[in-house]
Amino acid sequence: MSGNRKPPAPWRRRQTPSRRPARKNGSGFSWMRLIFSVGVIGFMAAAAFVVAITRDLPNVSDIVLAQPRLGGEVYLDRDGQVIARRGASRGASLSVSELPDYLVDAVLSVEDRRFYNHSGVDLRGIARAMLANVRAGRVVQGGSTITQQLAKNLFLTSDRTFVRKIQEMVLAWQLEQRFSKDEILALYLDRVYFGAGAYGVEAAAQRYFGSSARHVELGEAALLAGLLKAPSRYSPANDLERAAARATVVLDLMFETGRITEDERIEAAQTPIRVARAASTPGSGYFIDWIESEARERAGDRELDIVVFTTLDIDAQRAAEDAVRTVMTNPETARGADQAALVALSGDGEIRAMVGGIDYATSPYNRAILARRQPGSAFKAFVYAAAFEGGLRPGDVRDDMPVSWGNWSPENYNGRYSGPMTLETAFSRSSNVVAARVAEETGHGFIAQLARRLGIESEIRVDRSMALGSFEVTPIELATAYTAFANGGRRAHSHAIERIETVEGEVLWQRDAPPVETVMDQRTLSWMRQLLETTARSGTARFAATPGTITGAKTGTTNDNRDAWIAGYTGGLTAAVWVGNDDFTPTDHAAGSGPPAAIFRAFMGTAPSEAAIPARYVEPEPVEEEEERDPISSLLSRIGVGG
């Protein structure tokens, strides 16, 4: 039976479940296709993004290796020391082969160790920087190559954005295709900023060391390379010790990367770096900014290299900067004032020093020339000089008691009144009431005329308040006008340029000194010197006097202590100092006898002395009989009713 069993019917045949391998392969293919599609779309989107942000980028083929070079200026002080270089201070364009190998190695050690091994963007360097930043929890390294930095300097802004970074990378790659490595490095060194106004390695070497970059020593090369991280912070013009410390770090990096030996590192670190003398006075930028346009205008040809011989004394300039910085960076002596200005002149008006602010690098606004502020009691020197010309004498007595003219009542600074006193005492104590009385007797118009005659060029408001300095002047005006008290009564014409020459020595312009003009008679001069020196000896300016010298000075302080002044002379040098706030806010009782007097004393105590003035006192001329008349009547007969 069993042998005759028929096979089961097809519809009864047992069905074995299928493993369906084909369906599984189809699912994997779908995932791969999806990933590929997303990748293609992402690539196209990224490509479109790159095209969108780079389509307006400049053409790197338009770059020329050599910098366009306009005429430049070299500024010398009165002794021939280099103060600054402008224009041509960008320096000649040097190839890498013209530079010492250790200068190139120093730059590469600091900025881009793998410069010759990448194609514009260093992925390894970016990864290393990212890792260092993550470990530090802040940005401590950057991944930009020298080529990227060049691209940024040439074409882009300093904004730190993702878009700008992509543009920088694209331009870096294009630069690598257009130029050789040495050409890129030369372009970078020709344009990068090294601080103190120097762009390019040649200009920096000239500025800091007074020689070409072709001849710098190893330590100097390390200092220059160290500037690239933070030019202003590490500039030897601002802080030589900090710059030298940074140079030591660069030498260590050069040794670690095998670019110098241990002996070379030690020798360079122990060799003192001598910075050019003028580079240690960054505040001279105020002076150079002021005269730069005048120098070019007088020289004429814009493409001509010129040498400008100035009146500045680099030692006096350094003394002025040190005095201002020492007083104003100490809260106890600054007394709530955030700025100061100083101008110093010789007897014939040559500007020996000019400080337009505490720090030129952070605020190049020149307050010595541009700031117009009320002089306060510093203007009383002209009130009394006019009064002496009109017939009054230092021994004349006036009442230091409250007085009113209409609705105007002058008040003394400290609110105290001392009754009858001589004009000499009133001046030295800076009595506002007596000054107002003297001005009323003398005539306000006559006082204004004398002030203009001595050098005040600003508009003087001719009214009763002018006696207390209620109008505005600049520090250079006040210094110029006070110079007549120090030079024998002659009109000083403040000036900064003596002559201009080509680099070959051809004179392009020479200053013609104006005729000597006596603007103060000897009797008035003698009495004014008596008053000024008494004030510096025992009056409001007594904190300004330098021991062992003859000093004459007058202080000034305006309402709410907004402006504090001192103006005066020591020997043949005259100076005016202003202290206050740029926004006109009150200080913390910074009177003229405070910060300005401290700055004046510190400056005059260290500045080079000028030639002595003719005499300390001049005997008064004999008084003729007609001059014994009532001074008011005499004055009215000359100028009419003033005031």
C-alpha cells in the first residue's frame, strides 16, 4: 500500500516559509541611496553657499608685489634725532632673500610653523588650535596661516564671523595659486602692522632700531616677530621691558623648533636691545600729527621724500610725557580728571614739547592744540599787566571784600575775603574780587587788546566776567602769551618747523623769523615777573616751583573744578598745563594748584634748561610827572570808556 501512495495534491503540499533575501538587499540599497542623495544635496548647498559668499571677492591677480610708494617724511628734533617717519615709513619692499634667515625663522616660529608645507589653509594647525582652546576653555591659539592673514589684511575686515573666515580661506588658496611661498611671505612682511605707526618689517626696523631690516640682529628679529601678536601692547615705544620679555618668548620658540641653537638663544637673550631714541616717546605723535599737513604743503611735491627739521626737543618731550603720565595715572594726584595737555616753548616761540593727552595710542586727539577751555584765574596775568600799563603798581591796595556791579557779583574761590591788600598779594592769592575791581578800573577793552598783543588769538568776550577767564582758549595760546613774561617782553610766535629739505640736502623751505616785536614795556615786565614769582614762591602756584630755580607762574581753576590750569616759566622755558575731563564734567576738586602744578614741577625739574632770560628783575623806568595822574583818567584819555 505504501508503495502505491500517491503524492499529495499540489494544494495540499506543505509550503516552506521564504527567507526573502532579495527584499533585504533592496532595503539596504534604499538607505544608501538616501544617504547619497542627502550628501549630494548638502554638497550642492555648500557649494552654492561658497559661491554666494565668494563671488564678489577681489581678483588676487591684481596684486603687485611692491607697495606703491608715495613721498615720505622724516621728522628730526632740534638736535637731529629722528622723531618719526611718515608716508615712506611704510618702508621699502624687501624680498625674503634680502632678509636675515633668523628674521624669517622668528616670524614663522610665531605665526606659521608649517608655512612651507600647507597650501594656504593648515588643517593640522586648525585642529591643534581647537584642541588647545578646548583644553583652556577660552581662545588661546588661532589657526590662521600667514597666507590667511595676508588675505585678511589685503581684502577683508577684521570681523570674526563664519562667513569672513570662509572668504579668508578661499582667498588664501587663490593667493597660493598665484604667488610662490617666498612672494607671499614678502607680501605679508611688507604690509603687516608692527605698532607705533609702522607698517611693514622695513619701516618697523627703521622705527625701532634706526636701521634696515636687512641688518637686524637675532634679538631684534625676535622682538619684531613678537610684535605681530599684539603690536600696541608689545611695542618697545610703549614698554621696552614688556617688548624684551616677549622677544625672549620668541627666542624660546625658535629654539624649540630647531631654528636656533641653545648658545644662540642664550646670547641673544643676554644682549640688550637698544631702541632708537625717538621711538621711546610715543606721545610725539601729537606733535607730528599737527605739523604733518603743513610740512607737506610747504614741501610741495607729494612724491618727494623730505626731511623736516623741527623745534621739538626729544629730552624735553620725554620729560613732559613722563610728568603727565606719572601724575594722571595716579588717582590720588589726578583727582577725578581723566585728561591733560602740556605745551612748552622757548623764548622765541619754538615748541620744545607737546603732550596732547595721557596716551596717544588710545586717544590721538590733541588737546594741546584743539581743546578750547576756560583759563580761569590764569587769565589774571593779562588783567594785571594791562593795569600796570595803565598806571597801577604792585603795592597799590584794593579791598578784598564782596562787591557787585548790577546783577554780577564775583566771589573768591574759597569763599573767604581778607579786606585791604596789595595787588601783589591779591594776585598771589588769586583774589577774584580784587581782579574784578582792577579790571573795572583798567578797562576790559584795554585788557583784551593786551592779551591779543601777547598771543591770545581766540575770541575774547569783553565783559566783566573776562577778568576771571570766562572765555575759552587753547593751551598753546596760553603758553605763547605767557612767553612774553619770560623772554624780556617780546612777542613770541609759536612754531614747530624750521626748514624742510630733500633727502639729498636741497632746501625746499626755510622759516623766516618775523621781526622782533616788543609788546611789553620793561616796567610792566618787571612788575609782572615780581607778581608771578611771588605766586610761585608763596601763593597758589607754590607747589609748582622747582627747588633751586627761579619760577614764575599763575594757576587757574574754573567753576566746579571743570578745568585746572597753570602757566609760567622756569629759566627761559615757558609752559602751560591743562587738566580736566573731555566731557566737561567736574573733577574731584582738581584745582590749578593740584595736578597742573604737580605736572609743571615734574616737567620743569627734568626738562633741559633753556638759555637764561635777560634778568630776574628790571629796574622800573623813571616815572614822569604826567604819569602820576589818576590812572583811570589817563586810561580814559587813551582808549575811552572800556568795559
